[in-house]
Amino acid sequence: MHESHRRTRRAGLAFLALVALSATLGHAGTTTEMAAVWQTAVQYHAWHALAVLAVGVLLLQWPGQRAVEVAGWLFVAGIVL
């Protein structure tokens, strides 16, 4: 399996975990401001996960493209940050 597929799966699973955690906790005891911060973080994670997926698709079309690989790693770094 291609490395970008592994990264995409991990990013997607982490996103689902964040959504499930958010739904389970229901922001109990958090302020409205912190709930908004959490929502923004989950949305950013989702967009980065989709971008990693897009990079994986691009690498299937054009394997070995260094710029696309670097972009994928930068999106992974965006998820971590």
C-alpha cells in the first residue's frame, strides 16, 4: 500500500475520532468560546485530511512527483499542528 494511503487513512480516522469525542462530550462544562475553538480545530483537521486524500490521488496519477509528496507531508504537518 502506498504511504499516502496510510497517511490518508490515519488522518481520516483521527478526524472521525475527534468528531466522536466531540459528540460524546457535548462540550460539557466548556464555554461558548472554547466550543467554537474546538469546532474550528475539527474543521481544519477535516480539510487537511481531504487534502492528504487529494495528494494520494495525485500521486496515483503521477507517481514520484517530489512537489506533490512535499505538499502531502506539509498537510500532515498541518494536521499535527
